[in-house]
Amino acid sequence: MPASRKTLAMSAAFVVALVLALTSASPVEAGRGHGGNHGHHGHGHHHGHHGHHGHGHHHGHGHTGKCGRTNGSVRKLLECVTLRGVLEHEWAFARIARRHGGNRSAGTPGYDASADYVAHRLRKAGYRVERQSFDVFSFEDLGGSVLQQTSPGEVTYTEGTDFSATPHSEPGDVTAGVTAVDLALGAGNTSTSGCEPEDFAGFPAGDIALIQRGTCTFEIKAENAAAAGAVGVLFFNQGDTADPARQGIPAVTLSNDYTADLPALSTTYAIGAELAATADLELRLFANVTRTPTVTENVIAESRRGDPDDVIMAGAHLDSVPEGPGINDNGSGSSALIEVAEQLAKTKLRNKVRFAWWGAEEAGLVGSNYYVNDLDDDELAAIELYLNFDMIGSPNYGLFIYDGDGSGFGLTGPEGSDDIEALFERYYAERGIPSEPTAFTGRSDYQAFINNGIPSGGLFTGAEGVKTEEQAEKWGGTAGVAYDPCYHSECDDLDNLSYTALKINADAVAYVVYLYASGRERINAD
């Protein structure tokens, strides 16, 4: 987590490269992409000078004169949904972040400007737009947090490398003894550290709780610690596998619902395990953060025509994390959704279409939960299905479809989710592009819909997970490197996209939304 947010800098060479990319029109080459060039993003280098986005992967010369009127077939719609159209919105989000402190996080001016932009585009396209406000905590990491061993020896750890403030921590500076809570160290562990109040039996009030990732949320762990009299929490990663995502500083939030009023830091598995083995340990834990009650919003855009009892919903979260501009996470899903909505706007569709740009997803799926929980039974029943698009342009991408039928991961969505998965699979198969299932893990905005029995599906190109050798053979890119090395980082900027993945998936969004909205495909058909 950087101590300060540098503004988004773009070299002249990168601008030239992008212009070249936007004026070429070579056909898509599935399996090539820019992932292979991006393995080094995680090291914080700026890549404006590479100009590698101009590798002939631009698709179409922009919107032709026939677009925007009646794209009354899949073929016509896909001709009109272009990479240039999607990138227009990505550029707008990058400009907004650059002008507002480097991010578009919920409750900040950067988010408000993003919502203004989406609402303006969708109203202009003819949709009925609602801006739904709700309460949220605005979290900011000010940098300068401290993790320091004061006894038995003196060790000062490095912010950003060894530890960071846990998102949605309360501010605080405590020095105290440390008590480890129900740890399960070593490969293959199934840690439940801190998940049960009983884990804190005999916990000395006034100590800092050393808690391992695993099983339940950080929110539950910290609130149990507070109830046991802890004055702060040091989380460390689970270390159950060699995956860097399970070894490094965990990219996990306490969430908007956190009420424990304790400062919290997060550290690596190695440091956590070392501290757990240190007798008579005392630490200083300083979380230099702010967490302020504020108001943010969802932007909902609905077609004026179509059957109101058969609503096709598609959503993407609009907010970034505080650390960066969020151009892949989730400018990619948000931008593709605007492009598809604009190109569908004049089309006469059998069913009503409702697009949603969710606020405060990064604070714990707050906006989508608020929206769904605010619906009455009839409004819930009217939603035929929900499609979710969160990170669909990862630089070292995989092409993943949510596993609605449970065949890949054993977690099925509500009845009809299997049909959604199958339709996305058909889109890829028709184009000879390989895809894989991804689990409904509860980490994105489909969860509130699934919880209410609404069939759900969608696309994902990977976050902090690591690409396998087999996947690199299938899609290109670099094995052993995260799908998005800039996940939740300052470098999630305009250079953190695969144009290949973004184009493939923008078309997939259009294909599935159109077929369901037109009534040409139905879920749970007899």
C-alpha cells in the first residue's frame, strides 16, 4: 500500500502507441494477448514506454453509421460493440482518478465523478436512470503506519513490503503484549483462527491479538477479538499453499460492516509465523488511517420498454480501492457495460433490461446488498437473472465463466445459473476460444442475488491468483505470475489491461445480454 498516491503519468510514447492501437483493425487472435508482457507490473514499474497495446488486437474502427439505431441481431450488435467504445470509458475513468487523488474509491470525489459520468452517458442514451444513495464508511490509508517489535528485541518492519493497514481498520496506536489465537501453521492447514469466541478463552485483556487468515471473515475475527478485550489486531496470511496470494500481505478487508473499533494491520505468513514463535513478544501497532461515515450511490439504468415482469439485469462495480484508479478492477466491467448499454439503447427488446453500476463493492459488496435488500418480493420475482462483470481485462488473463452448474467447483447457483454458464460457453466455443469455470466464491456482487434465489452468472479474468503452465499454453501470458499483478494497487492503470481479453469479453457481455433481453434465449426453458 503506497504512502502517497502518485498521479497517473502517461508518456508521449504510450499515447502514440494507444492511438496506433485504436486505429488498427486486425482480427482477434485468441490465446495471444498482452499477459506475457505484464509479469513485471507487480514490481511497481511504469510501462508507458512499452507501447505493447498496439499489437494488432484492435477490433473494428469504432462505431459505424449503422450503429446506435436498431442493432436487431447478435451479429449487428457485435459489429457495433467495439474495443474503441470500451476504451473511451476507461480513458474517462483514468482522467477522473487523475483529477481526484489517484482513485475512484466509494465516498470520494473520484467515485462521485465516476457516477456522474455513467449517469450522464446512460441518460443521453435514453435509459431511465436512478441514483440510489446509501450510507458507507469512506476509508483512506494515509501511509506511515507502523509495525514494530519492542520486546524481546527491537525490529521495525517495512510498510508495503512486510505489512499494511488492514482496509477498514479504525485508526489507532497501541503498544502491548501479543497473544496468538488458535493458529494452525504449515502447508495444508485449515486455519479457523479467531472464528469462534471460544478461540479467545484465557485471552489477556489489553493484549494485541495475532490472528491467522482462514475460514471466516476478518470482520468476524476482529469483532471476536474486541469482545475478548484485545486492543488491536495483527492479521497474517494463511500459508496453506505456496501461492503468493496465501503467503504475502493478505488482500482482505474488514469491510464496511466492521464495528470493533480496533486498529488492525495485516502481515505476511512468514512474519506471522515468526512472531507466533517469539516468547514474551511485545509490539507497537499503529494504523495511520481514516474511516469516515459518508454517503455513496449505485447508478441504475433501465430500458423504457420491455416486459417489466421479466427483467434481465447486468451489473459491474464502479468503485476502485483507495490504492489506485481501478482501471481493470473494475473499470473494465463498468466500461464494457456502458458500451453494451449504449449499443442496445435503440433496440426493441422483449424484456426489460436493467444495468447497474454498484458502489462500495470494495468495502464488502455494500451497494449490491443494499439494492437487493431494498427490493420487495414482487420486484425480486421480476428479476429473471443477474449477470456480473468484475475484472474482465486482466493483463495476464484467463477467460473464466462463473460455474453455475457446479461441475467445476461443486458450488451451484440458483436454478437457471447453469443455463447462463452454458450460454457464455457457447459464445466462446463458437469462436474457438478456450474458457474455464470459476467458482462462486462470494467475492463479488452476484452474491446478494444468489442469496435471494436469482439465477446468476458472469465473467472474470483473474485477480491475485496465479496462472498455471496449462493456462499459459491455452491463453498465452506468463505462468507463475498473477492474472493481474496490479490487483488492488496503484499500478492498476491504463497500462494494466489486455485489449484482447477486453474485446473478447465485451462481445461476450453483448451476446448474452442481447439473447436474454430479446427473448431468443430463456433460462429454465421446458
